[in-house]
Amino acid sequence: MRKLLCLLLVTAALVGAGGARADIGPPVHVRILGEPRAAEPGVPFKGQLLVTTDQPLVLEDLMFQETGGWDQLTLASGPQMAVDKARPSVIDFEVVTSDPTQPLELTFTVDGFPVTRTFDLSPATIAFVRGPNAVVKVRDEADAPQPVADTMARPEPTPSEAGVTPQDPARGATSASTGASPTCAATAGRSAPTA
């Protein structure tokens, strides 16, 4: 019985270890600067790439793949580019596509290891990113409505805004016919407890 239990525990441990994932590539992060915008067919897409890393690295053979309808027009990078944590790099680029639904792929090598970073500039993805739940930068100016000036027209206050409406003086403090308090008299003849 112990052997069976040990065998089950070892099997469960091996199955659990098989689900673990690790990123074995170099720690290079690439993003497009600025507000998200969609690519349009036949219209050049100009932008800037921000390249950061957690350790000093040299990137080689940096280029956009000319697949899926994308063509690289310009990429302001030499054959090698040194990137350091303390000194992120900004690279100007210009690409054009015939099909913006296809992903834009940037490739480079680090220590002989090929790396690919993919960007989805399709109108549907950008609409989703900029959708109703998107996080957007707020301007420094307040967009709150300004307070109303006292000289502007205002509606007359309603009785509930002016306070308690006055009692009918004909009823008096106590109803003469029933001997009830004014609160009970105000309930149109129905008896109601007073608070």
C-alpha cells in the first residue's frame, strides 16, 4: 500500500512539474511609444520603439519581418545596438502594410539567440484597447462643471426644500372632534401612531 501511495505522489509531482512555464529568452522589452493607433492599408505607419532590458545586452540584426503584407520603410538602427537598464533606447521606424489585421513582427538576435516581438496594430485590437474599459491619461485641467453663479436664475424652492409645510390653523393643536394630536388628524381620519 505504501508503494502505491508513493508512486501516486511521485506521479502527481511529475504531472505538476510539466505544467510549469519559464521564459528562457533574453529579458528584452519592446513597446511602441505614444497613444495606441491602428495601421491603415497603404498608409505609412510612423512610430518609435522603446527598447529596455534588465541587464546590459547587445542586439544584432534588428529588423521588421516583411511578412503578412508588412514592409519596412525605415528603421533607425545600426547592425548592432547596445541596450542597458540605465539607458533605454528609442528607435524611430516607419512601416506600411496592405493588411493591418496581420501582426507586425520585429526580429533581432541576442548572443546568437533569435528573438521575435509581435505587435497587433489591427483596428479591432486598437478599438478594444481604447474601448470603454481602457485606461487613459487624464489631462491636468479639471473638466468638472463650474459652480453656478448666484446671479443666475434658479427655480423656486419646493415645500420639501423649504422645510416643513405650515399646519392648517383651522385644525389647531388638537382636533376637537376626536381629541387626537395634529399628527393623527393629518392622516385624514385614520388612526396612526405618533412617534
